[in-house]
Amino acid sequence: MIGRSILTIIPPELHRDEDMILSKIRSGEKIDHFETVRVAKSGERIEVSISISPVRDENGQVVGAAKIARDIRENKKIERTLRTTEKLAAAGRLAATVAHEINNPLEAVANLVYLAKRDLPNSEKVASHLSSAKQELNRVVHITRQTLGFYRDTSSPVRFNVATTLDDLLGLYDRRFETRNVKVIRQYEDAEVVALAGEIRQAFSNLLTNALDAMPSGGTLWLKVYKSREWKNAQALGVRIVIADSGTGISVEHKQNLFQPFFTTKADVGTGLGLWITRGIIEKHGGFIRAKSSTGEKHGTAFSIFLPCNTQQGKKQSQPRTLADELVAGD
Ligand SMILES: Nc1ncnc2c1ncn2[C@@H]1O[C@H](COP(=O)(O)OP(=O)(O)OP(=O)(O)O)[C@@H](O)[C@H]1O
Ligand SMILES: [Mg+2]
């Protein structure tokens, strides 16, 4: 190596890193435990952790660099095995949870069919058993759709107006809002995003049904759409959507489980997948979702979504979180 460039042991695609390292060293900084890859004499790539310190002359001038590279292949291998094991465990837990969720309605259907058979001469009773059975089956369909991700939009992203989409959806719920005595207050700015329209509709629809469920005896629904910037990165332009209700609110104790799969307080009617899916959709589009809620005197809940104008859809599609990932993360 004497007389040759240090770049010899750095993979070509990482040569740029060396500029960053050198500029840090020049300014007198140290680099500790930087995990990267180096090339061995044989050409084999080796995962290493490197620490680099500047070497100074008697006047304190940086004249060189001392580098220690530790072979971390073994650690990396253990890490990967661990991750696979965790995923398998999560998949097992997922299967068990889904089986459990589906088992209850299926048992109910089996009982109802038995009753229908027994009451065969009494057509009124049979009709009632069958309609209950149909409800239970609908629940199974709801669970499998939500879990297996049938909601996933396979079309390509399109440009659409957020407020118009929200209003179209609202049309579907009009009657339910009326009978529940829910007043709707809209405040819209014209804003467009490029996204998978079907999925965004699904996300809004989950939030609207939750708001409706939270106001069994009336209330107010606020819908806001306005142009905005990202919370963390003020450079990113996007659209903020707020869906707020004057419903029951969410207790502090429940709030921490809000986006967890299968967390529900609606024992028989909810799957607890709505919010989890909604967050998945929003994050897949490079956005964020947050919830604020109060159960106090002025009770209610507000979900606020940020969607970047140009979501990364199509370009760099971030992997949507799977239920398995979520269960691992929840540990
Ligand atoms: N706007 C809201 N007001 C009050 N509680 C809410 C609101 N939105 C969500 N929640 C609480 O969060 C829980 C989870 O909501 P989520 O939408 O994920 O599932 P769900 O509505 O119970 O069932 P489904 O999967 O059928 O939507 C709800 O059961 C409810 O307790
Ligand atoms: Mg819901």
C-alpha cells in the first residue's frame, strides 16, 4: 500500500465518503465507530467499523490521519440472524392474532347456521339467524381486507385536489351525518398533491368513520385543508389536512396505543386496524399523521395530516410497513 492512495481499499461507490472524512480530519475532528465497507487484498468486501483521528505535528497542525478499522462481519451476521428471528416470531404472532380475530365471528356463524337448521320451520327466526350470520361474515371480510392489504392501490399516482376528494367522500356519509345531528364546518384552500388517490381516500375515510363513531349523539366535524410546510423540514411544501370532531375524545391511557394494529375500544364493531392502515398510507407517501385529543370539558379529537406536494410515489417507493414490522416495533 505504501505510496498508493487510500482509495484503493475503499469501494468505488463510497469514494465520496472519503472526502467527507478528510474534510473532518482537516478541521481537527475525530471520527468514531463509523460503520462502512472496505475492500480486502483478495477483492472481498469487509464490513468494518472505523475510527479516525487527526495526527498533528509539534505546532498542532494536522499532518495526517491515524485509522483503525475493525472487522465487524461477525457482529453483522449475528444482527441479521436476530432480525430474521424477530421477523419470524412476529409473523407467528401475527398469524395467531389474525386467527383469533377471525375465529370469534366464525364460531358465531357456525352457531347461527346450527340455529337456522334447528328452526327451519320458523322462517322468521331463520331469516334473523341468517342476517346475523351475514353480519359476522362481513366482519371477517373486513378483517381480511384490512390485514391482507386489499385496500392497496395498484394504479399509479395522480394529481388531485385534496379538498374536492374530501368533499366527494363526505357525500357518501351525508345521510349518516344528518341522522346523527353532526354539523360539518369546512375550511378549504385549493391544494393539490400527487399520490395514490384510492389510498388517500381510504385514509380519509377511516378518519371520518372514526369521527362519526365518536359522536353518537351529535356534534361538530371540522375539516380543514391548507397549504403548509413540513413540521421537521421547513423546505418541504405540502398540504395539511385536519379532521377534527367534538366527540368523546381519547383517554391518555388509550392514546399511546392509537396507531397499534388491533387496538380498538369498539368491542364488536371495530377491527382496530383503521388508524394503523391510515398511518401506513400517509407514511408511505412521505407524510405524517398526528393526533390530539381531550376527554375534558371541551372534549374532542383532531387528526392532522401532512402530505408533501410531490410524494415520492413512483420514484422511490418506501416499503409500506407490514403488520409484522409493526408487531416487532411494538415489543
Ligand atoms: N376521532 C376519534 N375519537 C375518539 N376515539 C377515537 C377516534 N379515532 C380513533 N379513536 C379510538 O382509537 C381506536 C382505534 O381506531 P381505529 O380506527 O384504528 O379502529 P376502530 O375504529 O376501532 O376499528 P376499524 O378498524 O373498524 O376502523 C378506536 O377504537 C377508538 O377508541
Ligand atoms: Mg376506525
